[in-house]
Amino acid sequence: MRVLAVLAALASVTVQTSIALDHVVLAVNDLDATAARYRALGFTLKPGRPHDNGIRNWHAKFKDGTELELLTAPDAKDALTTGYRKHLAAGDGPAFMALMAKPTAPAESDAPPYIFFGGRNASPTDLPEHFAHANTAYSLIAVWLAGSDFTRERALLTRFGATVGLPQQLLDMDVEVMRLAEGGSVYLLPARARVHPDRPIVGVTFRVRDLAEARKALASARVTLAASDANHVLLAPAQTGGLWMEFRKLY
């Protein structure tokens, strides 16, 4: 009887799900041109697997499991590609933010449609050279969102352990910082920061090992920096396929 009681108690324990940043999906019309652009910016890209629905993609992967995914959908063949075609008709730009959930992804009906959960996108074909980027980026550490009402986003993130961090300034705006329990942050910006009026994802921050090398890679790409100081450099959406991109050195 005692054994049965212990088993019943264990069965009643709820395993707490916690989350981390995983990746952002950047949907673009010309995948080959965008991939060439990202290589010029100092990223090493790994080709994605073939998809039955025609989706093509490249991955800028980091050893900690985070990444930026470049993706295109040439034709509307199912619900997912139809959504991407609608997105792309309005121009290139970020479409989804993926969160890694531990121990398992929740069946989360309250998530905004641009947020989804999963596990790490690790692959047995990942090699050390896939993580070696000339700009020395080695982790996706923040995703920027912009909007007028983040009630759903705050509730979702705090439910899985996110806490409020110290506020920051980005683009001369006050930014609320949500720190995720398993790693990474989500920055909440005012609606006026939106690159496209219907798209809440507006930017990403990568941690780099060497900011001087990052600057060198960007100089080779002949890009104009939107901002630069001792701790970071910033690229405008016109340079990146539709999102703000920050390279930051943390000391």
C-alpha cells in the first residue's frame, strides 16, 4: 500500500516547463540572394533538408542550439506554405519566433500565432565548421518585439518562468526586458518600432566573441552601420532582409 501511495504522489507531480530562445525564421523572396548576403555579413550557413511542400531554407547555427533560419516558400502547397506566400507578398521579414521548451513542448493554445514551441534543432550532421562564423557570433541572445499591447506575450512568458530584467534603450526607445528561464531575452518595444505594421518581430541580438572581428566582417560586406559603440554594432532592416540586427559583446 505504501508503494502505491508513493506512485500516486509521483503521478500527481506537475513537471514545470521552462523556456529559452531557440530561433527566428526570416522569410524572404530570394533565398539565394539573401544567403549570399548573410555569408558576406560573416555567417556560415548550413543547408536545410528537402521539404515535401517545397520550402527551402538555410541555417545560421550556433553551438548552444540557437540559430537564425533563412527560409522561402516558392509555392502555396499547404496551410504553412500558403501562410508564407501571404507573408512574402508583403515583403521579406521575420515570420516566427521559436522557443525551446524543457522538458517537453507544451500544447499552448494561448500563444500568439507568431510564437511556437519545440526542442532544440540539433542535428547529427551538425559539424564544428557550421558554428564557425567570421563575424564571431556564437549565440542568439535576444529577440525584439514591437507592439502596443503585450498582455498575451507577458502572460505566456511569465507562465514558463520568465522574469523582468533591467530596462534598456534601443533605437532611442525604452525597452522592457523579459529574461527567459533557460536562456535569452525578449525585448518589448513600442509599436512605432515596427518595420512592417503587421509584424511584431522586429530584431535580433547576437553575442559575439570579438567585436573588432565583427566590424571587420561587416566592413568587408560594405554595409552602413546604423549604430556603433564600444559594446555593439547595429544593422538596419534594409541590410538584413527585414529586421534590426545587433552584434553585441558582453564583458
